[in-house]
Amino acid sequence: MFLHQLHIESLGHYSYLVASDQTGTAFVVDPKRDVQDYLDLARARQLRVTHIFETHVHNDYVSGARELAAASGARLHASADAALQFEHVPVKEGDEFRFGELLVRVLSTPGHTPEHVSYLVSDTARSDAPALIFTGGDLLVGSIGRPDLLGQDIGRQLAPQLFESLHSRILSQPDFVTVLPTHGAGSACGANLSSTRTSTIGYERITNPYLQPQTARAFTDLALSGQPTIPAYYDRMRALNQSGPRVLGSLPQPRPMALDEVEQALRDGAVLLDGRQPSAFGGAHIPGSFNAGIGPRFTMWVGSVVPANVPVLLVMDSLADVDEAVRQLIRVGYDDIPGYLAGGIDAWLLAGKSVQQVPQIAVHALLPELANNGAASRVLDVRSAAEWDGGHIAGAIHIPGGDLPGHVADVPRDKTVAIVCGSGYRSSVAASVLQREGFEHVMNVVGGMTAWDQAHYPITNNRGN
């Protein structure tokens, strides 16, 4: 058996290509949308991709299953309860598929989502015993998939089903079976996800805190507590994946655009996404730009603050960054990327165009600023609820960064707003959101709460500590 795991750090997403050594036939589990990697891998190893298996309707990224089916001719398989509105083969408990010596069996495992299935694989050339299980979003390394992505009420209904699926279907497999999840560190589909990419049933049985002996009610309370903030773009992913993402055929190819073309596109309703890092964006940027520095956190924050279904123009430091931005954007449904600013920000500056800035303030300057100006300055903390509860600056306003576009009215316009996160990345995203809304006095706290803590400056947790 050939097994290859592909990893998208920015989404905490794992997908898999598995092939029979005997026949060279292969299948892919939970593919990403930029599918060329699967095709190249199959070609290099002289494999033929014949099947695509989805474990569930994804909330965190645009599925690449339809794209890969179109590119490879493979048949797409998904749960019979998934309500997909495009061509696929529905699967249910007990269905089996043969790939030479490999036997794939479908397990019905609702919990992370209502329609969830898992895939158990045996390498019959060695044994009829199962060798590995694709657990999708149910069993993760060191954690479980959260059951509340469709809302707290539905989460309370799904959590007992997840408990049953874990204990009756997944943990009933032998301890030596390899666990291959779809979600890992970086995904908001579960809490405290390990950066370890695989595990075994036995190791998870012993070490996973969610799998320890407890009642279904206690499990439900645990499964619904301490979960990360759900990124705003998750709201539209499930519906898009059910209706069927558009088949792209190839990656979008944004073209270089001159200054006047960019300005006209902005007047026509496009938005500008500046993918430079916070310090560069703060030094000078085109008025009205969104900022999200290209890198592991780019996808989640673009999806959280940039409107969907509008053309996105890019300002990047290099053509390599343009290419990476395109890959990350299509994974969360931004397909309309007509162009990028030719020459980057330097072309804009050399043309004498107007710019905005976000002053960068160090914590050593922020402390006396707050002490001296008091009511004239406010701190906006855009970290998660868990980070906020762990300690924050006294008097700060708390609005998680992904929620900020819907809560701009809660930020005082008559004060200088110093925005803080963990390091300075999310706060720069937030600063760009506020500037687009007309805020004239915003500052980005460089180093964020990490620097504040390292300086041993005072914090509170609103519990007298």
C-alpha cells in the first residue's frame, strides 16, 4: 500500500492519496481545492486515481473533490446524508470498495457533522485486520472535532452522537490501527489540536482527554467548552460545498495591473488586499486596503474580514507571494482575483499617490501613553476569548478579530485606539478594517501581549488577579 499525506498549514488540513501496490489504482480522501499535487504525485508513481472519498461536508475550506473528479475522471463518493447537489456516489454504513489488495469499508460516524462517515482500510495482502482509519473530523490527534459548527443547539444534539460514534464505531477498532484525521493544528474545527499529524487508536484511547471514561452528558459539556472562535467564513463553506464549488480547471491567473486600472477597478467595487507584513503595511499602504500578511494565518484572516463575492486585487512583495495568495484564496472561496498591482507598493509611492499609515507602538511606549492620556486612548484587544480570559490590559475593549467587521460600532471613534493581539499580526488586520470604516487614529501594538507579558507589565483577568 502506498500512502501519502498532504498538509495545508494555514487551514490545519490533511488530505491523503492511497494506492494499491498490486493494481496502481488510487483514491484520495478529503482533497484540497488546488488539486495539481494529487495529479503530479499520481503521474510520478504511475498511479490512476479512480475514487475520491469525502468524510463530511466541510465547514472550514472549499472541497477539492469536484475539482479533482473533473481533472482525473475519478468518481466522487460522499455520505448519502450529505445532501450534495451535484453528481456523486452516495455511501452508507457497510459499503465496501476494492483497490487490489486494499479493502475500504464505510462506517457511519455522525458527530462532528450530521452526515459524517469514516473509512476503514485493510491491506489484505498482509492481513484482513484493519490497518488504518480516516476519521475526518470526528477523532483528531489529541482531540475531537467540535460538534457545534452548525450552532450550539445542533451541537447539543450532535455531541451525544459523536460520543456514540467514537466509542461504538471508532474505538472498537484494534489499538494498532493508524488514525488519519482531516483536521489538525491551525484548524478551528476542534480545541487544543496537536501538531502531530497521525496517531493510533490505542494511543488516543490512553492519552486523548475526550476519550477518558465519562458519561455522554459529561462528554457533551466537555465537547462544547473551550472551543476556538468560529471564523466568519465558515458560515458560507458548508452551503457552498453542498451546492457544488465551481470547477476552476486551473488556478486563476491574475494579471499585472497598472495604477489607473487598479483605481478604476476599485471604483467599480473591487477590494484591495495587501499581503505584506504588518510593519510594511503600517509604514505605507493604499487607502482602503485590507491587510493580511501572506503566511500560515493569511487564509483564516482574509476569510474573516474580506467580503465574499467581490473582485480581489492583490498588493504583494513578489510574484511568488501572488501565486501563494491565489492558492490560499481559492481554498476559502475567493475565485475572482483579476489582478495585482504591477510594481507593488513602490509603483504607487513613486507615482506620488496618497497613502495611509498605521503607527506602530511598542509596549514600552504604550504603557505611559495609557497612563498619561487615560480617557483619550483605549486599547482594543482582538484576541480570542480564551486568550482574553488568560489575562489582558485593564480597561481594554475585547472584540475577537474575526467579529470586528460586525462590531465596529462598539469601538470609540473619539479616541486613539491602540490595537493589541498576541504578536501584532491580527491587530494589523483589525487596524485595516477600522481604517476602511473611517477611523483616523489607530495604532498597532507591535509584539502584542507577548511583548507586554515579557516586559512584566500589569494584566487583569477581571477576577481580581
